[in-house]
Amino acid sequence: MDDAPRTPAAPGPLASFARFVALGGGVGLLSSGAVTLLAEQLPWALANALITVVSTLLCTELHARFTFGSGRHAGWRRHWQSAGSAAAAYGVTCAAMFVLHLVQSSPGMLTEQVVYLSASGLAGLARFLLLRLYVFAGGRTRTTANGSWQLRRLQGMLEAPAAVGASPQRQFALASP
């Protein structure tokens, strides 16, 4: 019997995406309102920058603990990597708002929110892929990291002949790093 401590399995891509949308989207909605309120006191770009920093720190922790299944603190390396994708998202939201104000000199708050949230949603989808495939991929086993379905298939092929009663052969274990 194996007494080695086991870490919880990382959620699959659909479960991770659902958690990413729920946690990141929830923080994003709160951030949207906070940017609007803070922009009454500061220039919009500065308000967006401050809220982006705070929401990125919060989301990176939430994603490390819940979305991608590590169950522990994100650490500085992951925070810095996540900050890079957040900087790109910040650029996307600023560009979207800049274009909106070029097209419409005085858009209403509802129009601004629709444009901001749409840009944030597109940037969020790109962030999910980056975080899942690169930033938090190290916490998963080799058979699931980076979409390496070939290793799982190879392991199944090696085990299949023994299951059907073929000649005994040596079983190879694909160990995780």
C-alpha cells in the first residue's frame, strides 16, 4: 500500500474554465464598478491601473488556490507571470476605451461599461489560456500538463495487452515529475 501523501488532482479544462469565469468574472465585475467610482476622483487610466494591480493580485491568489488546483499560495514567480498577462489586458481595456472615445466623444456610463467589460472578457479568455498552459501548468502531472494526451494514450496502449490476456510484458509506469 502506498502511504505517500497525495495532492489533489488538478481540475480538468472545463472545470478550470468555469472556476476562472466565476472567480475572475466576479472580481472583474467588482473591478468595473471600482474603476468607474475611482475615475470620478482620478484620471481613468490611473484608476484602471490601480484597480488592475489590486484585482490581479487577488485573482492570482484565487486562481492558484481554486481555479487551477494547487491549493496553496501563488508565490512571487506566478504573481510576476500573471502580472505580465494583466499588463496586456490593461492595454486592451485602455485601447478599447480610447477607441470608444474617438468614435463617441461623450459616451454614457452604460456604453463605457459594455465596451470595458467586452474588452476585459476577450483579454480574460487569452489570460485563461496563458495561465492554464504556462503559469500554473507546473502544478499538474506530466500527463496533463501542456495538453500531453500522448503520454496518457501511450500508457493505455502499454497496459491494454496485459488486460486482454496477451503474453506477459513489462509494464512501464509514467511517473510524474
